[in-house]
Amino acid sequence: MGKKNNRLTNGEQLMSNAPLRDAELSSTEKGGGKPVDTKKKKKKSDKPGIFKRIGKFFADMFRELKAVDWPKAKRVFAELGVVLLVVVIFLVIITAFDAAFAELLKLLIGAN
């Protein structure tokens, strides 16, 4: 079997399902044949004002907060109790180490 010639002659089209990479494609309107500008430049006046954007930010924020599944008060207080208990335990441990190191330092320095 010989090698196939993969070159296209005039009038033939390349048929492939593969996406085109790095190709510049110009789209045309239906029937008009005019190129459509896909990169519309936004004018500065098209941008909403600062107060409108701030208002939209807060509206979006409150909308998201309403969508949050907030825990029940009973669960919040139970978890608060666990956190406070752990803090107190570490407070006692750190205070004990601090007192022990202070006494050790006093013995090393010779101070009363």
C-alpha cells in the first residue's frame, strides 16, 4: 500500500469534527453577509455609576445571606459551650506551664 496524499486541491473542504485552534474566524449575519463585531468596545458611559454598583453589591450580599442555611439556636449554644470549654482547658494548661517555668527560672537565677 502506498502513502496517501493528504493535500487538498482547489475546491475541496477540510472535513473534521476537531475544534479549530488559533484560527481567526469572522462570523457573518444571517443572510446579510456583513461581518459581526464580536468584540464590542464598551463606552465609559455604558458602565453603571458607583452608587448603582454599590447598591447592587449590597442587594447581592443580602440575597446570598437569605439563601444561607442558618443553624438553630440550640446547636449554636452547644457549639459555643464546646469552644468555651476548650479555651478554659488550654488556659489552665498554659497558666500551669507559665508558673512552672517562672519557678524554674527563679531557681536558675537564684532569686527569692
